[in-house]
Amino acid sequence: MAGGLELTEDTTITVRGGVHRTGAADGSGAAELLAGYLRPVTGLPLAVTPPGAAGGGSSIVFTTEGADTRLGDEGYELRIGSGGAEVVAGGSAGFGWAVQTIRQILPAEVEGDRVTAGPWHLPAVTIRDVPRFPWRGTMLDVARHFFAPADVERVIDLAALYKLNRFHLHLTDDQGWRLEIRGHPELTTIGATTSVGGGPGGYFTREQYADVVSYAARRGIVVVPEIDMPGHTEAALASIPWLNGDGQAPPVATDPVVLTSSLAVDREDTARFVADVLAEVAEITPGPYIHIGGDESLGTDPAAYRRFVERAAAVVRAHGKRPVGWDEIATAEVGPDTIVQHWIDVENARSAASRGMQIVMSPAGRAYLDMKYDHSTPVGTTWAGYVDTRTAYGWDPAAQVPGLPPSVVVGLEAPLWTETVTTLEHIEAMMLPRLPAYAELGWSRATGRSWEGFRHRLAHHGRRWSAGGRAFTSDPAIPWG
Ligand code: ACM
């Protein structure tokens, strides 16, 4: 085909240039990522070579040479012509997003997992691409139902395909504690034994968690672990009797809704427990954030709640991490470096902003992936309304809360709560096609995009998801092709 690039037996992937700025890496990680995506499905060798080592074939070159500083950490330029392809970026994040763009412009069969005859044609394009927001996330609740590392990694790879750069793992809740804590093994020997509905539970060992975190990191995604407290803690209370004010452990919850659990917040041994847990989480989390939850602590005295979250935020900070919490934590003085995740109360968002905190937007009626698309959606809930793809797409994170200075909004995140979500197919059907809507709100400027344009572009992705064996919801507003 004229103008584009055909991947052949002789095509190589070349890395040029060194470290461009402090902390920014060259394109070697992205080169390996691209080769890892393409070799199994193309059957081509796609050797990753240093400059000059290539034979006579075309090359996909990753280079920092000439990178424009305005590309920032995540921007990139991609030029594809018949002679080859060139990716220019200032660091590993930008190179990684260019890999996802290459994945998106190859034939849909690239999403498959077995060797497929080509042709593997990359169209001639020139792309300059820089994200609007630095926080573009999704969240998976592995507490209400547990999902094994292989499933979680498949979801992370889907997030990567759409250039989301934060993966929030909701690791603890009333119905399960899903991360091994060496200092408190009961949290998982007892707290991970079941789930919503009373079925089997599960948890990540420290090693499994570390593997998931590095799988995400290879795709440019920072895992944000959440230990939700002081409410949403029935599984911890069931595991360790002295966390309860009266020393009496309840059973691990199996009902979907528990609104009264609370750690005994003013006790010193509770404070030591929180410090132990957060120290272990910080130790195995290379990313800069730890989420301390803080939502719906309806069983906690409000003044004691504030003292508790202030102290928990300080512990996070003492480990060199930035605290993140649901919007209720803005009722406390958690510090201006705290990131507040707006989900329900605009006053909490305004209060946080007025004290210099940054806000991630997850308004339930727009961004909650557990909301049904419409009455026919087989799983999910409706308490924040139906969220069809158009509703998911039709808002602006910077303008969502009237009166908020746009500069405090660092981005958006689409959480998937799993009270009703029990399988990978459910996860994918709730995420697709809405996840790309959130990704576009996070990446693209508000001007120059439209629902009409989006729904037609989105239509082409159905074949990609099918080729990748992924479930999705056939929202009738999308002209699936
Ligand atoms: C939440 O949905 N309780 C943050």
C-alpha cells in the first residue's frame, strides 16, 4: 500500500539516543514492549537492535534525538512512511504511548494471541500527541470479588491500550482483605476467605502484587494501592479482634452493603496497626501514591474520623508517598499535597481545592463503571443512574464541579466496584466501550472533540476487542462496523 510501512521478516526495532532529561529513559523499554505485542501475532522476528546494526530492512526507530521539551514526559511524535517509522519522545512514558498508538493503527487482528498471516501494514501518519491531564485512571475493586493476577493484568493491558496511566487497586473492604501483610497474617488467613455472596475469596501475595505492579510499570502505568479505612473495614475487624473497640470480632461480611464498620480509631494499637500496614504497602509500592480510602465512615465519630485520616495521611507522607483519598477526607486537615478523589460531594471537592489540594474526578453519575448502561445491562447497579457511553463521554473533568478552578483538577478516574461483577467477562463488558470514553476525556483537549466524532471512531474498536477475545457491551448508540 502506498505510503505506509509493511512489517516484514527484515523489519527491526532500533533504539537511538540516551537519557534526555533527568529521570527520563530512552526507548528501549518501549521497543521491547512493542516487540512483545507484535512477535506472537505476526510471527516476525522484529529484532530490537542498536543503531547501525540493522540489516537491509525497514526499521521502527525510537529516539530521544530532537525531542521537543513541550512533549513533556508523556508526549510523543510518530512519523510513519514507506521507509520506516520514527518515534521521538523525551522519555519512557511518551515512547510507551507511541507503542499503544502503533497497536491501535495496525489491523484489528493484532489483538489476537496466535500467529496470523499479514499483511501487517502501518498507515502513513504523522502524529504529535500530548495528554491534557496527568492523571488518567481506572480502578478495580478486588475486595468485593477477588480477581487473580492474570485477570488483573489483562485489565491493566486494556487500560494501557487507551493510554491510561493510573491503575487504582481497591485492595480492602468489608468483604475481603486482598493483600498479604507479613506483620498481620490474619488479615488474609481470615479476611481473604470469602467475598460478596459468601463465595470463595483470595488475595495477592506480596510477590504477586509486586509482579502486577511491574507488569503495569512496563506499560507506563502507576499502580495506586488503596487500603480503605477507617470504614469499609469489616474484613480487618473480623481478622483481628483488638481492632474492634470491644474486642469482639464480627464475621467477614458477605452482604454487599455494610455502612457501619469502623476501626476503633482513637486507640494507640489501632494507630500502630495502620502504621504497620502502610509501611508494608509503601515497601512494596514503587509508585508515589498510597490511597487511604476514607469514604463512607458512617460508623465513626466525625471528630475521631478527622484525627484518624490526618494521622494516616502523615504516615503515608513519612514513607515518602503522597496520600490519596475519597472526597470525605477533605473534611480533615490532611495536607495540601493530598490528592482528593471526588466521587459524590461537590462541597468536599471545593473545600479541598480551597486548601490547595488537587482533585481527581470520579463523579459517580458519569464515571462509575459499575453503573448499568441501561435497563438491559445484566450486572451492575443504578444508584447513580444509568451511565451509557454517551453519558460517560459527555462531561469535562475540569468543569464538572462548578466554581472549582480548572487548575486544581489533575484528571479523572473511572472506578469499577465489583459487588455484582464476578468474572473477567463482566469486567470487560462494564469497561467496554466506556473506558475509551474516559481515556479520551483525559487525553484530548475539550475543544475539537464531539460525541458524533467519538462514536464513529469508537465503532472500529469492537472488532479489536473481539479479536482480543474481550467481552464488550453493544451500546446501540455506537455504529459498530
Ligand atoms: C465510594 O463509592 N464509596 C467511594
